[in-house]
Amino acid sequence: MSTFTPAPLDRDATFYVAGHRGLVGSAIVRRLEAAGFTRIVGRTSAELDLKNRDDVFAYVAELKPRYLVLAAAKVGGILANSTYPVDFLSDNLRIQTNVLDAALAHEVERVMFLGSSCIYPKLAPQPIREDSLLTGHLEPTNDAYAIAKIAGIINVQAVRRQYGLPWISAMPTNLYGPNDNFSPQGSHVLPALIRRYDEAARSGAAEVTNWGTGSPRREFLHADDMADAVLHLMEHYDGPEQVNVGTGTDVTIREIAETIGRVVGFTGETHWDTSKPDGTPQKLLDVSKLASAGWTAKIGLEEGLDRTVRWYRDNVDRLRG
């Protein structure tokens, strides 16, 4: 068993952030830089294809990181997940297995695996506790992605059991912030709404149409809060069970759409295409385990949305195409 005692991480040790350009990974890099880490390392997908096992092993062998956060993943919203389930299953399983196997082969001391709240059953009791994992059927629109993430959790638990390494997992709720995916085809609900309402406001459109009924409830956490929680857990938590990371509060999709419309200055009407799927009716995480580890979210939704919209508008030209 692990004899590891949670403590401040060595600021001068090599810290590999897999997926350092993405929404979560870039936020983690910013947080680590602010905390004084001096050897934060990452590779773009063009520099290192994490689906290529030999290349991943060679890179980790050369790098010899002491700490590793696995934030790299193929991600998307309902449309992408339901259209390309094979890609979401295969790509994520390969990324996770390659990185975690390479980390094990080179005895990386502290690994944080990041999943998603979609790992929990579609009809799990709300708010969702960590022990709801594997107690019911998944939401069918993203079951392939969820199965891959569940496999990652089991991988971490297996390493703890077989090798005694103090690896941990965290399951964030819906995240948003700088460097999110704002593409019309591949984005999650919040960045998709930001883009839709911003474009409508700019063009003077009279209406916006969203998928579903607007009634599902969702919890949203700013990526900078998530990054802060990751560092906190790596320094204060050691256990086999994944830790939920969220705010502990939720809003309806209709409410979030209205808030985004207000933030971007949209003055038209919003319509709902009820022929489109809603997805899971509610997905609120129980964050009591996280709170007992000494961490709570700090960035309010209105503040976080305002910051995210400003970032989107500053980068919208780069994001097109």
C-alpha cells in the first residue's frame, strides 16, 4: 500500500500536463505557474500524438516527470458524442492507457486523472455522490465517452492496488472558460450558447433557436476554479475513490441561455427546438468530499461568464475556420 502523505508538491520538480493547450490543461498550467512551479512541460498533439503508444513511452522515458496531470481527451457535446461514439471510445481509451502505462513504467510519483461527471448513471440520485459510480445505466448519447473515462478511474485504482502508487482521480462537472471549444459542431452547451448568442447580437438577429426544452439542470464550474482544485487535491488528498469537483449548485439550460444573452447584449427572442434531445435531466454533483478536503469554488457564474465572453470576443477571429 502507499505510504504517501499529502503535502506541498516540489515546485522545482518536472510536472507534465498532458493536454496543456485545452480548456482544463491550460488552466492548470496557469495555476501551476502562479504557484511557483518552474518545470511545467507539455506537448501539442502535433508534437506528440498520445494515441501513439511508442511515442508516448519514449517521451515519458526522456522527460521522467515526478508529477503528471492527464487532462488530454477527445471531448464534445451531445451532437459530437452521439455522431462519433467509436472515436470517443477508441481515442480516449488509447490516450489514457498509453499515458498511464508510460507513467507506471517510469514510476511517476503523483498522477491526477481527470474524467467527467457523465461517468455517473443517467438517473443517479441528485446530487450525485461518488459512490453512485457503476450503479445504473449511462446517458446513451455519451455512453462511449463515459465508459472510456470509467476505465481511466479503474486504471488508477488498479495501479494503487497493484503497485501502491498514490495516484488519484477527479471528476469535474461542466467546465467553461478560456481556450474552450467554441466550434458549432464540437462544442459543449455553454460555449455553443456563447457563440450562438454573440453572433446573433453582432448580426442583429431577431431570434436564436436552441436544442431541447431548456429544462435540464446543469452545474457549471470555471476552468480556473477546476485548476485550483486539482492542485489542492494533489497536495491534500490521497484515496482510491474519485473526487467530484463542482460548485454544488445548478441552473436550467434556459436560465443559462438567458444569462448569456444578457451578458452579450442579445435583445431578440429565444426559441427551443423540442424535437432535439435534452440529454440527462439533471447532473448536479455532491461536492461534500471535496469540501471535506478543504476546497470550495470561488468564481461565481455571472463573473465567470463575463470573463469567458470577453476572452471569446478577444479571440473570435482566431477561433473561426
